[in-house]
Amino acid sequence: MSRSDFCFVPLGQSDGDSDRYLPALLYGCVPVFTAATEAKPFDEVLNWKHVSLSLAGGARVPMLHKLLANISDARLLRMRRAMATTWPRLLWTSLHVGAAAHLTNEPSRADGVSYLGEPSETDAFETLIAVLRRRLGLLAHSEAAGAAHA
């Protein structure tokens, strides 16, 4: 993966979620999802179009080499730069920090424990909270619109 520009990310078992995108992002390899309709993690707050490619159905797989050849070096560079801010938001660092403190009976440290030096303030827990805030905002907006029509 570390030597590749693009990494194939097929669906998981029984067409379920695959976590192959995470090592791809960690290695700087652009994930290529096989199903354009596949929901990506935290896609409500993470713009996956900036860090991955999605194929419109399996029909495009035979043409994959041509599609990838059309990705410019400039676009690949932009995608890799965007990956640098995306992968930390997919790791559960703050929970790892709390678990490490609990297991060692040590108080949590502000600097925490991370996997790869990422800050715990922008981890998957915070990303999940951002998704929930967005959903609550959308829910509140739709409820207000419904009340206005009543």
C-alpha cells in the first residue's frame, strides 16, 4: 500500500462494510471503492470525494486502469494532502487514551496516548459527535418546518 497510488477497497463479507479504506489512508494510498452507493464512515461530515474514488457499479472495474490513468498528479497530491486531515478523524484515539489510563490505573494525561501521533481532540469520537450534532440540527430544522406547516 505504501508504494501504491490507489488501493482497491471492495465490499466486505456479504457485501458489508470493509475497513480496507483505513490502512489505505494511513499509507497515503487513495482508496478506490467499488460501489458508488456504498456509505462511507462519517460521510455526513467527511468529504470522501476529496480522499477517495468511487466506481459507479462493478461495470467500471474492467476499465479501472484507464480511469486511474486519467487522475492527474496534481489531483493525486491534493487527495493525499486531504488524507492527512482525514485519517485521524477515523481513529478512536480518545477512547484508547481512556482505556490505557483505566488499564494502568493511571490518571488520563492531557497529551494522551495515540497510535501515530494524532491528537485525541479530532479523533473518531469527535467525528461521531459532529455527525450527531448535524443530525440533531437537521432534525430540529425539520421539526421546526413541520410545526410551521401545522
